[in-house]
Amino acid sequence: MGYDISIGNARLDYWKGDEDMRISVEPATHQDAPAHCPYTKDGNMRSPGYCAWHDFCREAGIHELFYGQGWSREERRYLPCTDAFHRETPLIAEHPGAFPLLPADLEYIKAARIKREQTNGGKPPGFGDEDGNRDNGNDHVLARLLWLEFWIDWALTNCEMPTIANR
């Protein structure tokens, strides 16, 4: 199991006769999008496993953006971000859920990407090879940061309601 994370313009999904409605993100592709992942290609949606995304956020230094102060077993929810952080609610506070994107989110991701490029030993962005070898000299953390940076920037620039949604 995992997330389906989409970044782009919000849309309201409603089915007549059903009591539920939800916010999702319109599918999009872009020829300039980072296409390091054979599954994501040039699209605005990816489907990482829960643990894979959590581990990525920790390793990339962006954990608070997505998970706030972490999971509270007592409250059975993710705790809000710290007072000094640029947003109150983490982006995966609700699952499924959707949250508006802020320019400060983009700056936070950019800073993490720059730091990763300076500290990863010059590894190029990418994922494991076709044989499942994860240690092939590519940096999967950098690849995901580049994907996030591109699509958040694209959404903030091109969308009426820039949003990140997870299912």
C-alpha cells in the first residue's frame, strides 16, 4: 500500500446520489518534467509506498513539510508543524487529503534539493536499474526532490488552485 501523490490544479470530484465528494488534482504531463522514474515519466502523479515516502522525506530533510511533528498515537493523527515552520498543517495531515501549495513550500523544497546536490557526492538523479539494483550510482532522493520542485513550481505558476493531493 502507498500514496498516490498528485500536484497541480485542484478539482472537486462529486458523484450525484453519493454523499461523498473530494478534492483531487487534474492529471497533467509536461515535456520538461523530470522523467527519472519509469512509472512517473513526465507526469504530475507518483505512487510511492508509505514507508518509501516517509524514508525519503527524512533523508531529504523535508519531513516536517509532509508529516509535521510526527504521528501521535494518543491523538491518532499527525501533529501540526512547529511554530517556526512556514505552514501550520503538514501536507499529509489527512490521508486521503488535499492541501493548497504555498510559495514557501517551493522554497523549502529548492533548499533541500540544493543541499542534496552539494552533499550526495555528485550522484545523478535516478532510480535503480531494470534488474532491481538500487545501488547503481543514482540518487533516488535527488530524483524525487527534482520531481517535487518541478511540479510545485509548475502548479504555483500555472494553476488557479495549486494543490497537492494524496489518495
